Amino acid sequence: MDNPFQVITDTFAPKYRVNLSIQRLDGSIMLTLSDDDGVVAKRMISAAQRNDPQRLKRLVQSVQFGIAIEQGHSAMEILAVMTDGDNHKVLQRPPNRQPPLAAGI
């Protein structure tokens, strides 16, 4: 089995600073991802999630999905990345778009 801490770090370290800290006596850890603008994501990871490769994979995808949504990616783009078999791929921030014009009533 791969080291779960290494899997998490390898997935997110190219783009984010990864901080893993022990939170509880039950073995839960807090994952904090940050960049130059601050904290991007925080997630509590249970010992059960950390020690089960399938649950760890789903957790990593969930974090990636949340970050992508916050950055404005489309759901179709996110699903394409998540289903292409590359579990360590992180979406890049989309180009800045002009906000939609508000229509006055």
C-alpha cells in the first residue's frame, strides 16, 4: 500500500503548500492546502479514510472537485479530469472572465 501522506502530498504539492497535522487521538488529521493568496481548502481526514486506498482516492477527488468549483470550472470539465484515470491531476485556474452584466428591471 502506498503511503497515504505521500499520495496526498504528491497530488497537491505541485500547486499548493500541503500541511498535514494531527487533530484527534483517534488518528484524524487535518489537511490544509494553501497558496500565495491563503488557504484554498481544509479537510478532516479520518484514520479509516487514510488507511483505505479507495476511500483515500475518493477523498482526494472530492478535495479536487471542491477546489475546481471554487475556481469556476465547469462541471463537465471537472468530471472529464476525474474520469480520465489520472488521479493526481489538478485543474488549473481558469482565465479571468468578465462578470455577467446585471439587467435592470
